[in-house]
Amino acid sequence: METKMSVRSALIVGGGFTGLTTSIALAQRGVEVTLVDKAPAWARVGHGLTIQGNALRVFKEIGVIDEVLAVGQAENAVTLYFADGRVMAEMPTPRTGGDDLPATIGALRPDLHEILVRKAESLGVEIRLGFELTSFENDGDTATSVLSDGTTESWDVIVVAEGIKSQTRPKLGITEDRRPSGLGIWRAVTSRLPEMTGGIAYPFDDQGAFKVGYTPVSDSQCYIFVLCPPQRPDNGLEGWQEVQRLMANYHGQFDYLRESIGPDTFLNFQEIEWIFVEGPWNRGRVVALGETVHAVPPLIAQGAAQCVEDALLFAEYVTADGDFDTQVAEFHARRIPRVKGVVDSTMLLAKWELDPGAPDADPGRVMGQALAALVPAP
């Protein structure tokens, strides 16, 4: 008997990890997919990131794992340091994607993005750049989109994957909005020595950065992050000088990293915001996924992982035989406990970043427990 899928055509709004993974997973299940993104052209933007095993499991399911592993550096543990360079602990990372995959990999964001774009294109996904979703209407078993060029089209589902700054989210009746976490972050890609295999350093005092960490992304480079207050001080320093100031009290391997940053280093600074939407993520046939409805500080490196888990599971539900409203409700009910666990753990860690002397502060335990809870498949 032919399967009566509730979704045979889909518009995906947003070409990040969530949107591309959703496009791929739907296209692999026979859905005609169009993806739009407001960027006029794809660009190699962004820095490095840590991809946890549960995200690698999704990449395996959609058939890109070999390419992903080829551009990344595998890690199965993280070394924690005191600010003076002494080792605090060696913390094995739970294999949240299963024993056949690395616990984590470090990779450049644009490398992963290009892999997903190629996969989507190979499956026939139509990609339109330079377009935004202006408005939508639900029409029973379909939804109508109006794009920024005035084009009006009908779809079985519209997936909103615009990210935390989504302009569509409130139109779905979602009242939650992004909020400050109290943290800011500097990111850069810089050089590393062969013996530098990754780590996180914690301060002795409240001077400078809250925390500094790095993850190898190639044989000679690493992604570095510097966690700090959310506003740049008006101290007249250039970005690279400000990062060096924030890292001044971090030593050992971090001396090398600090001095590797200079005027030619591409740096990015942003205030870290967060959002968690516990209520429904959809209005009829228009559904929000990924960081549009859940985004957190990168303290346990689960942002991208939770997004691509959303994408794959959503595709599995709405391409099965059944009723769309029931499928989306069941998908949401399945996702909420897992996402909420990540959000609650991450925001507790964020609180302790701001108040490390809190009597109950135990970030190693919370981080380990949060990742261990993700070992079972979503």
C-alpha cells in the first residue's frame, strides 16, 4: 500500500544547519523541497565549532559523515586547566553518538556548511538566495508563503529555520523572545602547535576572561573562544588587543594562543542570547525548528547538535503515514524533554560563569551529566 505522507512539498526558510539538514532529510524521503535564505550568496563566514557525537549521528543518518569526519579533528576527551597552565583534570567526553563515532570533532563552520549545501543540491533541493519569508497563511492542509519578491506559493509545510533573531517567530503566536545570558564571546581561528590537543582554562580571579578554550580544527589550526562580559569596554583597544587583554592571566598553552592573535586575525565578538520555547512550535502547517525556538550559550557544545536532531526527527515524523497535526504534536512532545535538559544545564553553567564562587557551583558534574543524558538516541 502506498504511504500517504502528510508532507510532499516543503519550503524551508533559512540556510543554516537546521534548514539544510531539514531539507536533506525531507528530500531523502521523497519530499519536493525549496530552501530560501536572505543571504545573496553563500560565503565562507563563521569560525570553528565543536560538534558532539549526537550531531555526528545525524550526519551519519543523512549520509555525509565521511565528508564531515574528513574536515574535522576528532577528540574523545577535554583537558581542563587552571589559568596558570597546570592541568586540573582530564575529562572523557561521553560518546553521545554511539561507540562507532568520535565523542566530538572540531571543524570550521563553513566547511560543514559547504558539505550540507552540496548534499542538498545533489538531492534536487531548489535553493533560492536573496529571499525572505514576508508573510504566510494557513489553508487547511497547506500553507501559503509570500516571499520578499512578492512570489506567492503553496506548500504542505513551511519550516522556519531563521535562528534566534527570527522575524517570523512572533507571527506563529510565540510570545517568548531572545534574552541576554549575561555573557559575551570572542571567537577566532588561529594557529596551534602539534602537542596542543584542546582544552579549557578557568581563572583564579575575576580579572579578564571568564573562561578560555580551544579546539583543534586542522593539523595546524584551532578554534579559540574567550568568554567575557557581554559588552565591549570603551578602552580604545582594537579587537585583537582586547582579546589579548582578556587572556593576559592565562598561561601555559594559552600564552602561545594569546600571542598568535594579532592585527590580521579575523575576530568576531557577540553578546550571547538565549531562548527556549516550551509551548507549541507551530501554527498550523508553519513550524519553527532549531535556534528559532531553542538557543543557548555554547557551554556544552549542544547548539548545532540539538538543531540537527530537530531536523532529522521532524522529517521522520511528517513523512510517515498519518495526520500532520498529530505528527507535529508527537514530535514536539518527544523533543521538549531533551531540549529542556540541555537548556536547563547550560543556563545553570552560565549562572556559575558569572558567579564561580557560588557554594553549589560544580560545572564539571553538570556538564558530564548533561552529556551523559544525551547518549540514548533522541
